[in-house]
Amino acid sequence: MLGGCFWPIEIMSEFLRNLSLFNPIRWVLNGVDKVLYSDSVAGLSINIGILLLFSAAFFLLGSSKRVAQMAKK
């Protein structure tokens, strides 16, 4: 819900808008809007970069939990 799937981000309070920056769905929807409503795809580099950072962070988080579980055995 914080990513803007169900309602526009513009109607959220300033606090929720800032909080939604930490939600990958917001960046995906922002990229889809850029593809649909702009002339070029060149502006997607920021969105793709941020999504890659989210992917790396989630991968490292999951890997660290897996390594911690294996170390206990």
C-alpha cells in the first residue's frame, strides 16, 4: 500500500511519502509510469539502479541468515 498500488502517492502525508521511498514497489511503479508516459527509456537508469540495490540488500540479508543457520549446526 505504501508503494502507491492502491492510491496515488500524492494524497499521502509527507511522512508516508518519505517512508514509501524504502519500498521497492514505488520504484517499480515509478518506472512503469516513465515507460508509459515519457518519450525515452533513458530515465529508467535510476529506477533500475535502486531496484538492483534492493535486490542486493535482500540477497545479502537472506544469505546472512542462511549462513547463521548453517553455523549453528
